[in-house]
Amino acid sequence: MATITVRDLDDEVRSRLRVRAAENGRSMEAEVRAILEEAVRPSRLERRRAALARFRAAAEAAGGMDDLFDAIPPRDSYSPPREVDLGP
């Protein structure tokens, strides 16, 4: 694990950090870790772009989009949903 030292932290920032940590039931150190983890977590857009890139790579490996979609069985090949009796 790495250690980071933050120098010249404004007193107001430190005070707000202390309050925020207390509100979340964490130490100031744990609160700073949570803030940093959230700041560098991939955004929803980045996750979607990564998923699309994986899909495109899978399509390319399968021989292209057409071959990939051809591998999906036709809708009429699925069995119909079964009926469920929920009683009176």
C-alpha cells in the first residue's frame, strides 16, 4: 500500500473533511480514502465504452457482426412461457 502526504491543506478543508468523516462514521483517513476511490472509479460512460469495446472484439473474433447475430437463435425457437396458477 502507498502513503500520500498532503501538505498545506487549508484549515477550512480539514474542518469540512472532519465533519464529513463524522457524518459517515469514518475516520478522516478512511474518508479521504473513500473520496479518492470515488474520484478515480470509472464513470458509467467509461464502463459502457469498455463493454462496447469487448462486444466489438467478440464480434470481430466471431467473424464480424453478421456472424455474431446469426448465432442468436430465432425468436420462434424459444419455448413459450408456462402458465402459473396464482389461485383465487
